[in-house]
Amino acid sequence: MAVIKPFRALRPQPSLAKDVASRPYDVLSSSEAGNEAAGNTRSFYHVSKSEIDLPEATDVHSPVVYEKAAENLQRLQNDGTLFQDPAPCYYIYRLVMDGRAQTGLVCVSSIADYDNGIIKKHEFTRPEKEKDRIDHITATRAQTGNVFLAYQDVPEVNALVDHWVNQHDPVYDFTAADGITHTIWVVDDATAVNDITRLFAEKVPHTYIADGHHRAASAALVHKAKGIGDHFLTTIFPASQLAILDYNRLVKDLNGLSKEQLISQLEYDFLVEEVGHHPQKPSMLHEFSMYLDKTWYRLVAREGTYTTDPIGILDVTILQNNVLDKLLGIKDPRTDKRIDFVGGIRGLEELVKRVDSGEMAAAFALYPVTIQQLFDIADSGNVMPPKSTWFEPKLRDGLLTHTI
């Protein structure tokens, strides 16, 4: 069963929360972070993307970057921007995007659970990305990036969280520049804290990493190598509240095929229908939208072109096997430079723009992976193909940091 604990969060003064809160370090470039932090010395980008305070030519993985992160984190504590709660607490974090709310429990989860499979994974991690977070954690002695977990709904947990939210005022409540509202409550009552810990230990057999595999892996590796930090920062959401957006594909060329040849070959494995010039999202599993030569096409996978195992039934697998590999010669989407990926948050307009500009030859829009598909793959011990899931909205860095 899942082992979670309360912790003493390092967090901003309530009046400064909006100034501090920053998007996750891995969703934007250094230049974008620098632009967002311009004129704001309290921005957490000075910790999570500390290269913005160093000469432009600085290697973002050099020791001076991590030293600067530690220096900036200490500065934010020294000037009173950040303070640490005196006793361990749980925290409730609600995000609202486009009228849809999701409410999670912020806690620290057991690295032993990560190692023994209580916390389930669905992605491979890359050593260079692990090392970046290892160096950041080691220098700052803090986990500044939150790992986004999911769990199968437990009515008693949901009821306890709802009761606390309804009976208490939040410590933070603001709407960020992108329109997402962030609201956080502190659960500092000993009885409530104990009840939450007990319910997870009794009712939640597994949690699942939705987003943050590298952050989790790095925390575990730091603990293994240095013996520090036996828990890591997580926010756990009930599955019923989560939405996964589509993660779409762009290809640079048609592998020597003409438009007509590609469509003709697609018809062996798909029902192909021309739908016109207006963007059209897939409306169900095993349906795809293709944009080619200023025209949208609807593709529906024929029976027999996919298997029913947890990996084979995924639309990303169907597209990879029957189109990207078979017709376009893209064998490994992790390394092939002829393919690019666009998260659904950018919309189909981004696909149109990049194809119409001539940068890309064609685009493929997919129906989003379901949360149950993610759970099935994790339960089976398999991993998803690369760039399968895009979760929105995303947690902000800097609001709740775990020091180790």
C-alpha cells in the first residue's frame, strides 16, 4: 500500500505567491524563462532555471548553474520571500483550467515505494536528464520539482479533501498569466493529517506517475548514492479528475512518396476520408486526423491492424507501426530527426502553421490516451511509446518545495 508523509514545505509569503510561482523547468527554454522572470527577482525561475542569471553562453549543465540555483534559493529565504512551515503538513492543491478543476494532495511519497513498484511507471528515463536533476537536488538540498501522481479514486480520501476545502480558507489563490487558477490549502490539523496517512496506507494499493518520471528517478538515485532524502515531493490526484491531452506528430517529408501514393498506401490499413480545409480533431480511439497539402483527412484504423494488448491497442502504436515506420521509414521516434511532437495544448492550428510554412510535410493528430490505458500499461510492467501523454494543467514550481 502507498506510504505518504506530511512535510514542512518551503513556501512563499501569501502576498508573494503569484510572483514566485513558475512553470515547470522542463516545459520552456532558458530564454523563455528569462523573459518571464524579467524584472521579477522573486520568480522561482532564478532557482529552477538559474542559468538566466549567468552569461548567455553558459553551459546549462555546468556546476556554476547548480551553484547559482542554491545561492538563489538561499537568497529567497534570507529576504523573507520564502519561509518553512514549523511542523509537517499536508497541502491541497486545486488547479482550474477552462472551467475544469482537479484537486490533488501534496505530500512526500516513499522512495522505497518507487523502488519496489508501489509507485508505478510508464516511461523510460534518460541518463542525461536524470543527471541534471541529481545535480540540482544535490546543490540545493531540495526537491523543487513536483512529481504528478494519480490513483484510482477512493471515496473516503475524496470526501476528506472536499471537507477540508469546504471548511477552510486557502493560503494561496491566484490566476496566472495563462489563465490557470492555482489554489492551495494547508492541512495542519493533527487528526486530519493522521487520517490522510492512514487512508492511503489502507485504501491505496498503488499510485501512478502521470508526469515527472525524471524527477522521481533522480530523487531515488540521489538517495541511493548519497543516502539523503528517503521521500520525494509529489502531488497525487484522483483519476476521475484528470484529463490527458492529445500528443500529435509532424513529419518533415513523405519518404519519397507523392501525396497520392501516400494516401493510396494508407488505404490498406485505414479507411481514408477527405474532410476539407478546417481542422478536425479525432473523435474516438483508433481515429486519426492527417493534414497534408492544405487538406484534412480522417483515418480510421481497420480491424487487424493492431493488437489488443496494452501497448498494441494504443493509437500512438497504431500510427507508429502502420504509418511512421511502415510508410515513412521512421523506425525510432526517439532519435529520428524527421519527426517532431506537438502537445495538444498548442491546438491543431500549430500543426497547420508548420505544414503550411513548408517546415513539415504532414501532420497527424491523435485521440488522447485515456487514464485507464495509462494504468493498464503501468500495471502490465510495460512502458508507453515516447511522447504519448500530455497532462494539463501543470503544477507550478516554487509554491511548495521539499527540503532534504
